Amino acid sequence: MESLAGNFLISTPQMPDPRFQRQVIYLCAHNDEGAMGLVINNPNPELTLFDVFHGANLAIPEGPLPPVYMGGPVEMESGFILFTSREEDRYAIEVTPGIYVSRDARLLEDISQGQGPREFLFMLGYAGWGAGQLEGELIDNSWLTVPADLDVLFRTPDEEKWARAARTFGIDIATFGDTIGYA
């Protein structure tokens, strides 16, 4: 299978795992060894970016702060920053042109000082799959894959991301899989 890095995984109504119902995952890596992605629409109700900056003894930037997201159930204590940049970032991995993921604390420090990326999501944890596991879930219709969209990724309210990610490609995700057809 061709790499799905840079695509959205949109959970379908057939998703058996309650942790991923109505979730959108941005896939950061996908190869023969497995896959890694970040949930982009699951804000953490118990932790704010103010708390993160304060706990790390960093400056608190002016203006409203975005939420901290629960990026997935793996390594919930690890922070990830998904962001856009026009310039290559040597402390980050470029997933697709202009979209990067990083675990480098220097980026968080830059954000706290107002010098970081304008568009970013900060997550704790990630979603991960072993070799062949994601492919099996795709065959079971647990996920729908569509190319990622920057508007959905960074500019859509969290509660709308699941439906909007699918609708961007003409799919009503709420009814996905309700009709069975035979060719």
C-alpha cells in the first residue's frame, strides 16, 4: 500500500474502539513497519496551553491560546507540535510540503515568545499502529482516508472537524456505510 502520510483518517460509524469514535487523525508516518498519527479534534478538558507554558516556566503569550489536544492513547506524557511553516525546520519532520511535526521543546519556547509558527496544534500522546494493523482497520471500514485539508486541520472548530473533513470530499460521514451495494 502507498504511504498514507499527510492524509486524514476519519473514523466511520463502524469504528469499534470508543476512543476513536468521531475522531480525525492526521497521519504523520505510514510505512511497512506501521503508522503514527495525531488526533486533531479531541481537546483535553483538563489541561490548557497556559498550564503547559506555566509548568515549563515559559512566558505566556498574549491573546487567546489554542487547546491542548489528546493526540492519541500512546505515550500520553509526550508532547507533539503539528504546525505549518514556509521554511524548513531542522528540529521537525516534514510530513508533506509545509506541514511539520516536532517534539522539540525549543519550538514550544519559540511559541511562548511569539516567535513560533502562526498555525499549530499542541498534542499529548499519539495514535500508533503496528505493521499491517492500520490496513486491517481500513479493510474493516473503521476508517475513511482522505487527503488532509489545511482549513480543517488548523481553522475549523474542533466539534466540526469530523463532519467537515469528510464533507470536503463530498461524503456525509454520518451515513457512511449505511448503504451496501454489490457490483
